[in-house]
Amino acid sequence: MEQNNAMVVFEGKNIRKTWHNEEWWFVLEDIVFALTDSNDTKQYINKLKQRDEELNKGWVQFVHTLPVQTAGGKQQMNCTNTEGAFRIIQSIPSPKAEPFKLWLAKTGYERIQEIENPEIAHDRAKNYYEMKGYPKKWIDKRIRGIAIRQELTDEWKQRQVTQEKEFAILTNEITKATFGKTVGEYKEFKGLEKKNQNLRDHMNDWEIILTMVGEKATTDITKAKDSQGLNQCKDSANIGGTIAFNTKKEIEEKTGKQITTKDNFLNLTNKNKAKIEQNPKNKN
């Protein structure tokens, strides 16, 4: 879900977004493409500014260049907030304009609701997973894992670890200590091809639980050791992951079953579908 927060969909078109100054900013080219299906959105935007002199004069107020998460990493892109998007849409002759305005208003309002009451964000996340076919027990673990992950990243931010690449390094340290694989290696192991596929969304119950154990242990150890900076936090991350690994090892020894498997949500979904087809009563 962390990755999903960087993108929303309007009538089948992906709209990338980024959180800036306590509000959502949407990628301008994505908005134009969603409304016009133009093959050259940059040229369309240039002509739009030429046609609307007032819009062109206030362009720097409506549009800011911001870092946006993309499949290839963060890139600097022209973005506009909800207010700016409404102004720009006024100059785009499109039958999709009115539905898009309603969609924008709803997206902005939902984010305000989530800030005022974080439980709403959790409820929405649960609904998204339910729509994708995840079982309720799995969803509960996944949502709890998000909270534990957030606690850990908040702790890192207070300890001179602020860059995304540093978060990735520390996450890899925990994952490798726990499962013997980096995040990238684990994705490849599970057959995940898309860069934006979240590994945790394709973990089984025990993999999610062990991920939580590693990250929660890392948080507490980081606090206890008062780790500062990347290197010290890396040492704490390794210890936290090792604790999770020892738990994993003991469970596997007692049960005789391997916890780390190539099964992912795509495989599990296919298996569930097969069961339903064999026994229609399972649909309920």
C-alpha cells in the first residue's frame, strides 16, 4: 500500500501524485492525458498556455516541479495541487472535465479525513485489500505491519537517516538477516516482475509476521542502543533481522516446514479460485 499511495486512477488512467506542503500534488502530464488522450502531452500543455494568457501569467503559482515516485525511482515532474488543477481544467475542452473535478475534490477530501482520523486510512486500506481478494486474517496482519514499519521509519528519521536510499539500505539489512535475501532478491525469488509490486503484499502469513518481528526488534534495539546515523542504525537493523531469523529457524525445525516459499498472492489467488470452482459453496 505504501507504493499505491503514490498513484490513483481516474477512469482507467493512472494519475501519479506526491504529498507536498500538507496536500496532494498531481502530475500535470497525467491529468492532461486523462482528459485528452493526447499523444504529446507536453506540446498540448504548451498550446494550452498560449491560448490562455491569464493561465500562462499565473503558471508558476499553479505548477511546481516536485519529486515524484515512478517505476524508475523518483523524478522531478511538473505537478499541480487541487486548486491549480481546477484552474487548468477550465482551459481544457473535454467532456471528462466535470467528472474529473468531482474526482479531484473527493481525493483531496479523503486525504483530509485521513489526517484528522488515521483509522480511516486503515479502513480504506483494508477495503482495498478485500477488493483484491485477500483473506481478512491476512489483511489484519498486513495493516499491523504497516503501523510497525511506520514506527521504525519515524525512528530512523530522528537518527539522521532521512534519504530514501538509506531507508532501502536498512530495509535490505533487516530482510537479508531475516530471510537471507535482499528485497530485490526476494521479489525475484517470488517471481514478481513489476518494479512497483510491493513484496509484502505477496508474503504468506509467517513471512509477514517475521517481517514485523524483525522491524519491531530493530526499532526497540535502535532506541536501546541510541543508534545514530546510517552505520549504527545498520548494525541495529542486522541484530533485529537476526532475531527474526532465529525465530524463523526454530519454527521450521519444530514444524518441519519451510516458511520462505515462492508462493505469492498471485499464486494464492489462483489456488483460492480453483477451490471455489471445485466447491461453489465456498463463494459465500
